[in-house]
Amino acid sequence: IRESLPSLTAAATMGAGKKSKRATEGMNSRLQLVMKSGKADLGYKTAVKSLRGGKSKLIILSNNLPPLRKSELEYYAMLAKVDVIPYTGNNVELGTACGKYFRVGCVSIIDAGDSDIVRSRQDE
């Protein structure tokens, strides 16, 4: 009985990893479409500016954003009634998903373009 338990837990964790990978791929493709057809600001300073100016529709935060910056962006987003999506990858992976060769801590989506990233978030 003890020998069969590790295989069950390994199968359960593999299933969870597969689902999150699929969700990440969906997010990456939506982000690429936003970068190509819409308008997005990359970085903390421009995200705060777009939130305070009321231009932002959605905020995406990497998972290794410093806690103080994360809470400040979430606070501004709450005041502006803007959704915040935590990205499953770190800032290097978020930058790659945006098609950039540098690290990106947060993305502020101003115009989604052809992407359904804002609508899919509102449906949840």
C-alpha cells in the first residue's frame, strides 16, 4: 500500500502542472496578441501612471515582484476598479511573453486590441 501512494501523488502533481502550463500558454498567446494589436505599458512607473490617469484596463504582475510594489499596484488598481492578474512566471518569463528581451515586472494593458484578455477576465 505504501508503494502505491507515491505514484498517486506523482500523478496528481503532474496533472496540476499540465493544467497550469496550459493556462500559461493561453495567457502568453493573449499577451502576444495585445502587444501586436493593442497598447500596453511595461514596467512599474508607467503602470502607476496609467492607473492614476484612468487609462488602464488590466494589470498583470509577475510572481517575483517585490511585495511593497505589488501591494501598491493592487491598491491603485482597487481605487481605479481595474482587475489584477498574477502571472504564474517570473519577470524574465513575463518579458519573454511580451516579446521583449528584458525583464518586465508588470504590464498595464491600456487597449486590448484583438485580444480577449480583458473580456475573459471579466467572465471569470
